[in-house]
Amino acid sequence: MSAKLDPVWQRMTDAAVDLRHALHRQPELAWQEERTAATIRARLDELGIGWRECAGTGTIGLLAADRPGRHIALRGDIDALPINEESGVEWVSERPGFMHACGHDGHTATLMAAATWLKQHEDQLPGPVSLLFQPAEEGGHGARRMIENGALDGVDAIFGWHNWPAIPYGKAVCPDGAVMAGNGSFEIVVKGRGGHSSQPEACRDPVLAGSAIVVALQQVVSRRLSPQFATVLSVTSFEAPSALTVIPDSATLRGSFRLGNSGTREPLSQLIREVAECTARAHGVDCEITVHPRYDATVNHPAEAARYRQALVAELGDAVIDRELPLPIMASEDFSYYLKKVPGAFALVGADDGNNHHHPCHSPMYDFNDRLIAPVAAVFARLAGVPVPA
């Protein structure tokens, strides 16, 4: 990736790395990011960037409010996860059971680095720039709440990104169309009749029925949905607590699904219900099924994706665009809410530099690659219209 020789830029990005480490030490879950928000707002105050609270722990900074050009928004997410960190890094989480296991600390620091540069060159901005420090991306629908609180008012286009350990450092993807999948979750409560394990014929075994439902659900994607539509369905939890000699009264299954095409959501939800109900009936038990929609697919607008790719190439080199990675990836992002409201694009930028940055997001071993902060902040600066000198 290209290096920037400007000493002011170097100091800015060094400060952003320090900020990232400070945020990493004090992770906070969705809608609980009080300390994180206070840190962000204090830093914006230091920079002389006006801001307002949005969606509680969210913050929107604004630059060049009176400029006549196109108003763009740049987004960074701020929440952490309920995972006990095992990375062993010097800046390890100081809160047991919580960690920045997805790199939102790095996304926040990157946006702050870009904000610092843009503030110093505010008189050169062609149009307004909103800086969206968004809470609750991890399942909390934070983007939706930000929109409800006016985050996109007057915004013409929005850009965001995510670090991705499965992509080599120096590569990125920003396609026209879907870049990340939609998702949802489900719960199936199997209701039988418990009893002594020596008399299964006198019982209606929810463990056996639940096991059959698990197996049957694995055939939905392979046999009931078109292979042209990328879909993943996973049962991730099976709870049927009981004693060694007791068949329980009930069992609870939970799982999630991923959708490359949001149009698959309703057919898949119906199939989950159909398969679970019919399998339960065949085993003489009842079941209650709840399907929870979560995020839609993150779908880039072609014109904005092309602009984003141009900025990536200009900053990171001609070989930056990874054309081999199958897309969409099956992880999900609430950035999808923004892209349903205004034009914009989302990029995945490779983190794996062979220096222990291959651990996947949401792993207790994960740590954000600090080498991404400077180049991605430079991409943001270019998207805003004030490139950093090479």
C-alpha cells in the first residue's frame, strides 16, 4: 500500500492508532457505549469539529456545512462484543468478558484520522461531510436508529468499510450490488411429554424430534432453494436440560441464516416453519417457531461503488481490487439500512498481512490490523474531495 510522506498526516495517523488502542482497552456493548461516545466527542471538541448526539450513544460530526457541493457521509461503528479476549496484545481489553472482536475500534480510529485531516483542510472541501460514529452495529440495528434520528438528512451519498481478515492485506472488494449478505435468526421450541428413560414409548421425546429437525433443516438449502441464491442455514444451539435417566418435556433449538438475496427471506422463513412443524408432527410432538428478521443484504449502488473503487486504486495501487473473492460474503452488516435510503457503497479491506492478523472477526484471538488506519483514512479523505499528498 502506498505510504504518505506528509509529516502532519503521519502524526494524525499515529494519534489514531493510539486512540484505537485506548478504545480497545475499554470495549462497550451495543447501546452501552457511554465511555466510547465521550471519548469520541472529546476528540471532536479538541479538533474544533461541531457534533450532535444521535441515537443516544451515537455522534454526528459535521464539516463544511455551508459548502454548495454534494453532501457525503462517512461511517464508523463503535460497539464491541461479549467475548473474552485471548489475543495477548499489549492493549488487551481491560474488561473481562468483553472485547473489540470485530475491529470497530479500528473503524472509529480510521474515521477520526480522516476527520482530523479534513478539518485541517475544511476550506478545500467541495461540500458538507457528515462523520457518523454509529452505535449498536452488532445486532442492535444502530444504523436504523441513526436514520430515524436524522443521520441522513440532507446527505447525498454515504460510504463505509469493514476490515476483513480473510482477504490479504493490500486487497479490497467493493462490487456493484451485494457485498454482504442479509441475515435472520430463529427459535424452535419442541414440546413433548417427558418421563423415565426406560419407558420411551410412554413419552413423546423432544430430544429425538429436535435432532430430526436439525437434520431436516440442513436439507432446506441443498434441496428446497435454488443454488443460484447463496444461502446459509445453521442450527447453533440445542438445549434440552435433564437428568441422565429423564426424557425432558421440551427442547429448544436456535440458529441463524444468511441470504445473498433479500428476496429469499420469506421463502426460507416459510420453509423453516414447514420443515419444523412437519418433522415434529411425524414424531408426535408439537413445536412453536419464531423467525426474527435482522439485516438485509448490503447492496452497493453502482455509481458510488465505482467512485469508491477509483479512490481505492488511487490510494492503494492498481492491484488492490480483489476479483477472485466470491461475493457476497455471508456475514451481515447494518450498513444495509443506509444503502436502502441514499446512494452509497461499502468496501471490505484485507487485513491479513501474515503478522497474526488472520484470525477471523468474532474470534477471541482477533486483533485489528493498525496498518489499515492510514490507507483507509486516505481513501475517505479522497472520497470527501481532499486527497492526502503522496
